[in-house]
Amino acid sequence: MHNPESLHPPGALSRRGALECMTWAGTGLLWSLGGGLPRALALPRALAAEGSPAPFTFLQISDSHVGFNKPANPDASGTLREAVAQIRQLPEKPAFIIHTGDISHLSKDQEFDDADQILRDTGVPLFFVPGEHDLLDDEQGRSYRDRFGRGTRGAGWYSFDQQGVHFIGLVNVVDLKAGGLGNLGADQLEWLERDVAGLSSSTPVVVFAHIPLWTVYPEWGWGTQDGARVLACLRRFGSVTVLNGHIHQIIQKVEGSVTFHTARSTAFPQPAPGTAPSPGPMKVPAGALRTLLGITRVNVIRGSEPLAIIDTPLAG
Amino acid sequence: MSTPHPLPRRSPRWLAAAVTVPILTLATGQGALASERTGTDPAIIRIDNFTFGPETLTVAPGTTVTWVNGDDIPHTVVAQNKLFRSKTLDTDDRYSFTFETAGEYAYFCSLHPHMTGKVVVTKPTD
């Protein structure tokens, strides 16, 4: 633990504040317990009585592009099925899955149906945010929201809490401006400010959206115009993890208490920034494709920063 | 992202015919800017490698301009002044719009907004 603010949040003398400190400290003890120090049992037990969050794992999956059938991967449904099979074989079942968008390739009903059916086989709850490929129906996203975004706000943003971690799903693929990047818009940003206003700074926060919230490569549109406002809003938190898709490759960055991570696609790889004439699908030898597709596991261990992020390719 | 100004009008007129044939070639290359056309040429804007080519196309009033998507990724063609908006264009899909009135029409891809282009509608000066 290296963030003093999370150890001593404002109002740390309150009972709630003290418990939060104990929660952060508790993980250390949990590890000690694993090291064979039985006396340490007392604190985790006490915390358990207060409903202490246990370590847990969730999973990120992205850019399944169901319906894509071009040379870079003639069978995007097949590789999604392989990813789901891999998830089912995990020794530890994830608590849930976050899909960071581009579920479908062209927002066709059949594509959404197929994706839904394949993803259901994981047997765990799924949370979605849309990619730009999911809002191509005539009503610009109605189909997505009816299927995957029920109960969300605006174009599909929302938040939820799981085991003491605050999760925020944002939409940055709507109302894009000519010459610009991804866009969140004033309504969503105001909602975000209200959403986190009541949270203690020691609450671990996970933010997920389709297009990277930080600027990866503006020449290809890989960034979010007003993404900095999200980060400003979350700066006070001791542990912030930002999960994105869109660019079909792993890029990571750590900035203070914020860890940025983009996931692989389950459909096709895209070139590293600036290494090709365009960000279009990258054709690779058939044997190499599955080494460039994959899923991402995130282990949430309270007090361990940043969250442990493990990317696993479909093969290789 | 800035869009380049259309190149000064190229004359004489016969050059236009010479330029017409290579439009498709020009479209895929870097630096395809303005191109001159005659009233009867098909006005085609190619979408290749996340780029509109030519990035600026100059046509006479009444010309129908057709965009053709050559990418493996869908794109759209959306006027910044909302005058026209294509459906999603998958690979090899086309969209046409007829420009009746002189003016400059900036447009972009609503999925990849860093992709921008311009159609300049102007009466022939001869």
C-alpha cells in the first residue's frame, strides 16, 4: 500500500473510516495468515462480521465483432466460442464478465442474437458497454440498449458495486465530432461526478469504456476527447483501474494511482499505433491469429494496487 | 484535424479529361487533394485505409457524388451541416448524394471521426 490518502481518508476517525482502514490493512493480514500466523485471524474475522469484501476475480472480454467474416478472421463467432470455452475452463470462476464493446460487427439482429447465445454459455453475469459497431441500427443504438443496456442511463452508462469495488461503465462512442476522438459529453460527465461524489477515496474504482479514455494515438482516433475530465473526477481515489477495448491489442500505462489497460479482441488483431497505413484489421498467418486474440482476467485483492491484470491469448 | 484548401483551379480544360482516368489511382494514394472533373465523369470518392480519397473533390452543381468503401471495416459519410447522412457502408457498399447548390460541404465518418473530407460545388468558370 503506497497511497497515504487511501489509508487516511478525510474523516478517518469515523467508525466507517476506521473500518475502511482495517479493510485495506486486512489484506496484508490475509497474506500473513497464508504465511501461517494464526493470530492474524482476529482481524479478518472481525471484518467478515462487518461484511468485508473477499478477494475476487472478474473478467474482461472485448471486440468480439460477431458477424465479421473478412480475411483477417473469417469466423469471428468461432474465436468468440473458443474464448468462452477458455473461460469455462478457468480453475476459479470469475464473479462476472465485463464486455467493453463491439459485441457485433454491424449491429444486425442476427449478430446480437449469436453473440448473446455464445456469451451466455460462460454461465456468469455479463456487463456491457457499447462500441461504435453496436450502434449502427437505424435507431442508433436502440437495438443494443434493448438487449444489453437495460436499466442504463443515456446511451448506456451506469455504475454498480461488487464486493466493495465501484464499477463504472461509460459510453464514448456516441455523437462523435468531425475531426475528433471518442466523446463522453456533458450529460454523462455530470452524472459521473454525482455518481462518485459520495464515495470514500479508499473505494477501489474500475472504469470501463470502449475507446481508450486516454490518448493512445490520436492520428487513428485512439483516445477520448473529454477523457481527462473522467480522470480529474477520479484523481482522489487510491486505486483506479481503466479498462478499454477498441484497439484490439494490449497497451498498458500507469499514471499515479490510475492503471490503464486495453484488452485484446476475440475477433481480429489491429496494428500497433503508426505501424501500418491504417488501423484496419491485421492479416496474420493463420497459425498466429489465436496468439493475438484473447481475454483478460482481473484479480481484485483489497489493498493490493494496482489490480492484478492477466491477459491470456486464445493459443500460444 | 485540418482539411487542406482545394488546390487552385487547374486549367486548361483538356487537362480535366487527362486527370479523370487516374482518379481511382489518385484516391488510394497519399496527397490526393482536389481533382478536376467534367460534368459527365462519375464522381467517385474512395474510402481506403480510413481515408477519403480525394480528400477534397470539386464538382459542378447537379453532380451526383458516390462514395465507395474499400475497407474491411464499415464507415459512414455524414455532412457536418447535416445535409446528408449515409447508412453504414460495409465493404464495397456505396452511397450517393447529388449536390445541387454551390458551396463547400465538409463531411466525416461518424464511426471514425478523424476521417474527414470535403466536396466543393462550384460552377465551371469558362
